[in-house]
Amino acid sequence: MHKAVFSVKLNSDQVLQYYKGKKNSVRVRTESGQTMSIPYDIMLKFVTREGIYGRFEISYSDDGRLLDLIRLS
């Protein structure tokens, strides 16, 4: 299992682009400098009226399958 920590700052207008289907993944840079493309549908549980904001930890398998995504702050 692998883990990576990253921050997301998407305001409500940016989140709307995902709802409209214009985008389907969120590109993030992890704290270790790695670039990842996170499918938007796994970020849905973190959407608020303001958008998606926070620091997150993703856990994934050796073959890249998502195991867990949690908000750290």
C-alpha cells in the first residue's frame, strides 16, 4: 500500500465545471512533489457550498487502485 498527502483548493465555480462534465479529474501535486490525477467522483463526499478545500491523504495499491481517501484538515 502507498500513501500520498495533497491539498485541494477548488471554489464553487471550479467544482461546477466537474458537475457539468467539462472535467473529470483533479490534478494535484503531493507534498512529496509527485503529480497525481484524482478522479472527481471520489472527491464528491468532500464538496461543500464553498467548493472543495482541505488537505487529504490517499491510499492506493501497488497497481494504482484507490484504497481510501480521507481529509486530514
